[in-house]
Amino acid sequence: MTGNRLLDALPEDTWQRLCPDLASVAMPAGQVLHGPGLGMDHAYFPATAIVSKFYLMADGSSAGVALVGPEGMVGLSLFLGGQSSPDQAQVLRGGHGWRVPARVLHEEFERGAALAKLLLAYTHSLLSQTMETAACNSRGTLQQRFCRWLLMNLDRTSSSELKMTHQAIADVLGVRRESVSEAAGALQERGLIRYRWGLITVLDRHGLERLACNCYSAPKPARSTAIVPLPAPGWSGAERGEPLDGIAA
């Protein structure tokens, strides 16, 4: 098993066609997978990595619009008719994943079989997440948005530790680093998290859920392999598959 829910849900015949072109790759924090105006040569299926999708403003600022972890893939434009993407995808939490050439993915999608059904279902899930983020950004306080963001990361890993700097979090939330430090300090005083430079440890998930904005709801397990929603809290990609030797986790 690969550790990516989309790949692991594929039937055997589809897997056999993709397998020769799938490569297990390291996805270090900070790596840019694609950006506006850049060609997309590969699609990425995270296993233990978490990728943030940013919308870039004309003045150079940015804001995170979605997270992609072991439940999804990066490179939807490859089968939606675009040669590039209007957003930027950057690895937020380092780990490993799988890479497949754009040509191979497009050919398999054109077959109209299992992969197409899974990718379209995931597209719907990602669009829903993007709309929820927009609603949260317009109505939620920084503390509510910060709690939601922490929970969304927890949903994509089996660990209670999030290895990310306050600056990286500020870039995702579109606020100043000092504002993130203040919000983190307030949560630490309430005993919900413990933090030091580059590391946040969640101590009380339910406490974060109570403080998060209403647009966050804990994801539910998939009802079938035809629909692959976000992973259930505590779901671990490592439980489905381990990285190949030499690939950083």
C-alpha cells in the first residue's frame, strides 16, 4: 500500500497500469510543486507530507486556500483542462509521497474508469474545503482560524506534533507572524497546545474544536472506495504503507 488514499483505492488493473510510472519521492518542507504560469510535468500524491495551496496576490502577499495530505493529490489542473494552475502548491509538512508524469495521469483519466471517478470525487471535496476556508477567513477571528488550521493538519497525520514555524503558519493564514505568536501563546495558556520554535504539540484536540469556527467539522471515514473524503481524525498514512528505503518520512 502507498499511504495515499486515492492510490490505495484504485482497483488492481488501474494500479498495474500506473505502477510502472509511479515514483516514491521525498517532499521536503518548503518545496514548491507548482505555481502560476509554471508548467506542470507531474502530479503528486502525498503519503506523509502535507501540502498547502496558496493564492498569490498582485502585491506579492499570499493566503492559504486549502491543505492536501494523504487523502488527495496535487495537480488537478492536469485533468481539468489547464496546463498550469492559478495557485501555488508548497510542501508545508515534509514527508514523502508519490509522483506520476502528467501524460500518464491524463491518459488514465481519459479512460473514464476508476481513476477518473476518484479524482472527480476528490475535486468536489477540495472545492468544498476551499469554500469553507473562504467563509472562515471572512467571518472567523484569528483564534478560530488558527484552531481550524491546527485541526486540519491533525486530520492528516497520526502525530500530535506539527513541525512548522510561526512564519510558515502566518503565510498560510495571511497575517503577521507576531499575530500567530500571540494566538499560539493564548492557546498555550489555556493548556490546549505547547509550542517552541518550529514545533507545536497539541494537548487538547477537543478544546481546539470548541474554539474553532463553525465551518470546521471533524471528517468522517469513507463510506466506500468510490468516494474518498478527508481522513478520519487520527488516521495515519503510515498504517497503509511505508516509504521506500532512503525516502525521508
